[in-house]
Amino acid sequence: MIESTQLKNIYHQGGDFMINNLRAIMNLNSVQQKDLAEAIGVTPRNVYNWEVGNATPSIRAVLLISHYLNIPIEHIFSIEDEIKAQ
């Protein structure tokens, strides 16, 4: 099981906060950007941009990522309406 302390990369996305655990999950499962990119039909640059919050993957890409990693979508990406500044 993934520890919550290993996750929770938070990015502001259009009024909501998006929680993006893609990088942490990929690291925990020893998945390289190029391998994920090839498996889902995108470039490694796309994967990098999703990991760091520069872009948001399409619904299709999210479904493919979830399937490839065999992890529920909500463990990889989720939205929080309000997150207090630390």
C-alpha cells in the first residue's frame, strides 16, 4: 500500500486544487517516463508535464495511466476544493 506521506503533490488548476501523485506512484513502481509514454501513446515530455503540474492529462490518458499502473484513478489524481496554505 502507498503511504500518504509519499503522495500529495498539489497543483492549482482553474479554481480547484489538483492532487497529482503520478511521479510518486511511478517512482514507487520503478516506472520510467518513456515506458509509460510508450504504453499509452504519448511523448515522455507529456508525462513529465503531467508529473510536475505543467499540464493536465486528458480523460483518455488518465484512464490509460490507471490501467497501465493498475491503480485506481483517484489514487493518482484527485481534486480538493479547498486546501489550507501551510
